[in-house]
Amino acid sequence: MGSKQGALFRHDLDLGADRVAGADEAGRGCLAGPIVAAAVLLDRDCLESEGGGRLSDIRDSKKLTAKARERLYPEVLACATKVVVVMRSSAYIDRNGLHVSNIECLSRAIEGLGPGSEAVTLVDGFALAGCEVPHHRLVKGDSTSASVAAASVIAKVTRDRCMARAGQQYEGYGFEGHKGYASAAHRDAIRLLGPSPIHRLSFDSDAYAA
């Protein structure tokens, strides 16, 4: 484990637990589409072998190409003890607020791993008020922990696939490209076409101005 990626596995092994769970989200800063959280449970055998070598280049999903994320996605599913994905729609975010929706997604994801997992649970960047599972907030967790990095890949790929389908359903917005983030092309499309049914109308964006 001499690589930078190997340090992520060493981090989780150094926790001294037989299982480590990581949770992360994707889509918090978007103008459109859902927020998606994933929780990934890895056992010690997986951490020690880096998933039999299949996860050796896992890292923060934002630092991976789309092709690399797609390649790693089934490998995480195959190597993990359990994976849980939770999402909330743009309409839900508008009704309940982004932060509440984000915390709820992350909480439901790690709670979905089930009782008796006896895992050290790490959450990227957030302490989850009201969550029933004891957990640790880990700043920059997706760059520090293998389990959190694995969760970041699952969340990102899941959301990107949702937005690619949205691009087919709502033509002209370019969702398949920018994935709902506030790119110049996305803002121009909103000004031209108006918001789509999956835009977050509660967001204060000059793109929605007439």
C-alpha cells in the first residue's frame, strides 16, 4: 500500500475495526435534479486486499474521470459487504430545504446498512443530528477514507445516470453534460426555456430571473 490511494485503505484499517462504513453525497450544489447519498460497508478482508486489487485506485469521485467512476462502480458493489443508496427529488428539496434533505439522505443511507454491522461509520463532512447510528464526521473524507471514497463513487455514478436520463426526457437543457450544475450553458438554457420540472425553484439563482 505504497500509493496515495493505499493511504485511504490504511486510514480505515488503522481504525482497528472489522468493518468500516463510509457515507457521502452527490448533487448538493446543483440547480436541478436529486441529491443522492450512498453508504458503503467494507470488511477488513476487503480493506487489507484493496478489494483483491479491484479497488486499488479508488479515491474521491471528483478526482476520477467519468470512465474511471463507471469502471469502479460495479467493483465497489462486488467488493462491499453492503451498499445503500438514498435520494431526494428536487421537489422534496424545495419543500424541506437543501440542508435538511442532505442530512436526511445521509442518515437514511447509514441507517439502511442495518443493525449489528458493528462498523466504525464515517460521514464525509457532516455530523448528522438525529441519526440513530453512531458516526464520525470526517472532513474531506472522500480524500481520506477508502469507504467514504467508495460511497462517493456510488453516489456520483447513480446521480449522473439519473441526470443522463433526465437529458433525454427534458431536451435542450443539457443535463447529460453538466448534470444539473450551474454551468454557463445550463444557465443560458434556463433563461431560454424556463425551469424544467426537475429544477430546484427554491434556489436563489439569477438564471431564473425573467
